[in-house]
Amino acid sequence: MKILIFTDMHGDRRAVDVARAIAEKDDIDMIAYLGDFSERISDVKQNIEDAEYMIGRLGDVAEVKALFGNCDTPELRDFLEEQGVSLHNKALLNENTAIVGWGGSHPTPFHTPSEFSEAEIEEALRELMDDVAKKGAEKMVLLTHEPPARTEADKLPGGHVGSEALRSIVEEYQPNLHVCGHIHERKSRDKVKGTDVINVGPAFNGHFLSVDTDKDIRTEEINI
């Protein structure tokens, strides 16, 4: 399976058009968006319209799955569920590869609309990971909006700002690949034990990631 991943378009719908062009050219099977749809925080109307645009533009070229970001509203979260595209708190099994998703972020100083306690994040993901293990998945890709703590993906000048819960999950379960966004300045690659951690970078700056799960998991950065 070939997956195209992008995140953090923040209202720049050109990113969706680019994603469509890449998907058509590269025969992409699934497009996964990792959250933060709109320019303004808590803009319910724009959230829904941006999500509708993405689903409408991409749904006929590949299977679309999406997370909400911390800046996205509860109404957007419900809309993604209603449309059948939500990947939040879900594990999808494709042949021998599991795709596990978690949206939003742990609490931030900005009190954005979609935040969860570290305990809630860890408890939910532990349940998902255990379920995936019981189903015998040989490979696992973890997709989240925010990055794990203490990596290149979450490092700002003032320190690391990622999720300790995600860090614990990655250390314990060691998915093959963890892809995230959220911290716009930290487009990066890192490793936590056996897990490759990639902050794909914001789509409003033209950053995309292609993941091929056939045989070994391979990744390719696409920068427009």
C-alpha cells in the first residue's frame, strides 16, 4: 500500500490540490491528513468547509483518512466521523500492516479546542496497540498530529514541547514508523529505539511524505 501523508495546511487549500496531483501521478492508495485544517483557531464554519473541500477533491483518487489537529473544533471532529474518514483513536489493518491514528494534542499554553490529558492519550493508544498486536500485525505505522517528546520533531528554542505519552508508547511498542506534524518549525527525521520518527512539516510550505508499506516500510519526502 502507498500512503500520501500531509498535515497543517491551515487554510491553504493549494495543499489539497497538490496532494491530488501527487496521488494521481504516483498511484497512491490512501491519503492521510494529520490535522489543523483552517487558518483561524476554533472557526467552526471554516473547519467544515476546508474538510469538505479536502474530502471532495481527494475522495475519488484514493481512500481518504484524516485526523483533527489541536486547533480544530469538536464540530470538525464529529464531521470527520460522520463522513467515515476519521482515523482518530482507530487502528486499520491492511494485510499485515496496521495504521494507528490519534489526533489533537496534549494540553498547550494556548488552550486550543482539541487537547487531551497525557493519561488519556497513553491509555487509549495502549489499548489500540494491544489490539493490533492481538491481530498479528507484522508492521505498524503510527500517525499523530503532535510529535513525541524529546525528539527532533518537537524541539523549539525554549525546549521540547511534544507528548510524553506518545514518547512512552513509541518506546514500549516500537512501531516501524511514527509520522506527525504540529510543530511547524521542526520538519525532521529522528529515531526512538527502533522507530523512525518523521515530522513531515506543514503542507502550507509544500511538504508531503510518501510511505510504501510493501515489504519494508519505505518513505520519500516530497517538497513542492
